[in-house]
Amino acid sequence: MIRPDWHIVEEWITPRSRVLDLGCGDGALLDHLLGTRQVTGVGLELEDEQVAACIERGLNVIQEDLDKGISDWFTPESFDFVIVSQTIQAIRHPERLLVDMLQVAREGIVTFPNMGYWRNRVQLGLLGHMPINRALPNPWYNTPNIHLCTLTDFEALCAELGIDILDRAVVDRARRESPLLRALPNWFGEHAIYRIQRRV
């Protein structure tokens, strides 16, 4: 199934480029980019079932734990783009992953659920419990998400790490953009999509 926000990622990917998809899941996004952008792609995934799904799609996939790092697998600038889609919030050291990914690729694309989204604020601030919704469907005791952040948090980390933000898109529950999202992205954006590059 093609997610509506994939068209944003697709627009940022240069045709026939080399792409690394970290935490690629069943390989659906990478498979989509192979078809629409004719990329050369590799995925990294830990879960057995997801790796098997990638293999069934005919994708190049490496079974590896992202928390162990990626620098041992790839030489500097092995790829044009590295994608971390809905995964960075589940990584033990996201700051290390951001640095590593921009060593093995020219540019990075990062997507994550925005903890600053107004529904999350209401559930946490007024109702007094951790948010549960379409973007964050698991209860606090059974979630892979260990480092949730807002747009402001992510942008501050990029500045601290010497990472330039080349593009940003913020989408709603249906993963669409709107004028309201552009005006108040940290309040009304449920998902964030960033294109980043190491500062030269």
C-alpha cells in the first residue's frame, strides 16, 4: 500500500540515485522508489518477517540492528540518499544515527510522528496520559518508540550536530499538506518529513 506522504519523499529523490533505507520494514517504500525513480536500493531491517517480505519483493536487504550502527557496513558516501522513515524515534541513540547516515550518504530523509501535534498535547496535558492515536498506536508500556520528539526538538538537534535542513514538509492525519500546517506546523502536523545534509 502506497502511503500518501511517499510522494514527498519521492520528489526529493533524484532518479537513478543510490538509496539506503534504514529500518525498511517490508520494503514497500524502497520498492516504490525502485519503480518510480529507478533507484539502486538497499534496505536494513532487523525483524525476521520484514526481512522475508523484502526478499519476496526481490529487494537487497541486510538484517542488522540499527542500534549497533551502520558505519561498519558502508564506506563514506556509498549512497546518494539515506532514508529513515518512521524509525528514528525507536532508535536508542538517534543522534549517532543522524551523524552516521550523513557519512554514508550525501543527503538524508527523516520522517517521524510529531509529539507536538495538538491531539498529543491534549491527551498528555489535559487528560494526563501518554498519547494513543493513529501515529502512536501503542500504549506506553508496549511501544517501540523510546525517543519521541517535536519539530522544534528535531531542528534543535540538527543545529547542535551541524546538520543543515534542506527541506521540511509537515502533514496531517491523512498525510496531506495544508495552509494551516504551514502556518503552525508544530501544532497541527502529525507527521514530519525532513531532508537534511551535513554542514560543509
